[in-house]
Amino acid sequence: MSLSVTLLSGPRRSGKSKVADLLVEEVFDRRPHYVRLSAVNGGKRPPVEVTPPAHSCGVATAQWFCYESERIFELLPTLLAAIHKRDRTGQVIIEADADPALRHAYPYDRQLFVMRAPQAMGDVFRSSIQAARALQDVLDDTAEFAAEVFGVDHGQGYLDDDTREDRDLLSKTQIRMFLDSPLGDQLATRIQLRPEFHGAAESDLILVNTATGTPSTVVGRCCRRLEQMLASVSGSSVADRSVLRCDPQDPSDPGRDDLVETLRTLCR
């Protein structure tokens, strides 16, 4: 028997906490354990002098941890092992900002990604020129490859300061051959996204939260492109992974029911 762990991530102020409330109130059939993670070098800090309610707070336990990115691979399994010791079949919600180090820090049962309604496609996706430059950097530099694909932090001496090898650049033919491979296809797809949205490529559900930001005609185009990206990365039908848009706090929003049902299916 083991925990069921949900990673709920996304950029700051995208509405993740509201989605966590929805999971607690309408999705899980028992009180989950809630964990809020914040990076030491990030802007999110625990609330000061706030005492959680002793009863009827909706969760079994609630914890807040500040972490260093290079140690999250040690911290997170230890933290979850402590919860498992108390509740062997518990549900866990981990809420965190869009830190690439978290993407592979634990074998999550499901990943949910929440983002604001974009005002322009450039809010989410790199331009063709930016993507081409990033791709060339990745092909030339091992550290950049690790950062883009695996979220490995190569700052602060984590790797050698000069990780770019002194070698000839790849030819157009070599690049084309690499991009035609399964790894190259996934890399080319992921690199279209701006870094803070890389977690979306590995998520089981992407929610475009129309309660944050001003909904625009761009939202539909963005959702369609995200659906295409998920289908390309996963190699499966879009039905296996969802891109939804709604206001999770508005019961009258027609997309909210779809969101709740999709979450119930994922978390069953």
C-alpha cells in the first residue's frame, strides 16, 4: 500500500490554491494531506502568525516547506515517507510554483498544471527565433540540455562553470537527423514553451484559469496548441491528457463540471 501523490504546479498567481480547494472539497473522498513547497530563492513565503483551524479545515495535515532546488530530490521522498508512516494509503496534494527541479523529484501519480489565461501566444510559447536559438544552445551545451529536458539546475557550481564543449557546431543535416528521432521530437516540442511552462509538457491535465488574467481570443488558440503539444510529447491521443479552460471558482462556468469530472477520473 502506498500514498497517492498529486503535484499541482504552475506559475505564481495562477490560481493553484483554488484548484487545491476544489480537490479537497469536491474530488477526494477523504481528507488529503496538503504540502506547500516554496524555493528558498523564490518569492513565495509562508504566512506569518496564521494559526490553522484545529477542526473542519478539510485536510488531514498541512505543511509548508522551503527548499533548496539541489536538495529537493532528498527532501521530498523523506517528507512523503513521514506522511506514509502515519497514513499508509493517504492522498497527498503538493502545491508548488513552476520550478523545473520538481518535475523529476518524485514519481508522482499525477501532475496538474495551472496557468493564467494568456493575453498573447508569446506569454506561453517562444517565438520561432527564440526556440531555434534555445535548441542550438541545448545541442551545443550539456548543461543547457539537462536544464531544458530534465530541469537540472546548473547554477551555483552545480556543474562546472564552463560546461560548453569546444567542438564544431552540428551541421543542418545532423540537426535534422536528431530532430527526426523520438528524443529530438520531444525536445523540439518542449522547447517551444517558455521555461516557466515546461511542466505543462509532463502534466496529465493543464488548466487555463480564466479567473486570472483577462480572457481573450488568444485562449482558444493557446489551448489548441497545447493539445497538439501533449499529443506529440505523449505519443498518444489527446483524450489521454487534457487541456481545459474555466474559472474553477464559478459554479455557473460550463467548463467547471468538466474540470471536476476529469479530476475525479484522474484521482480515482
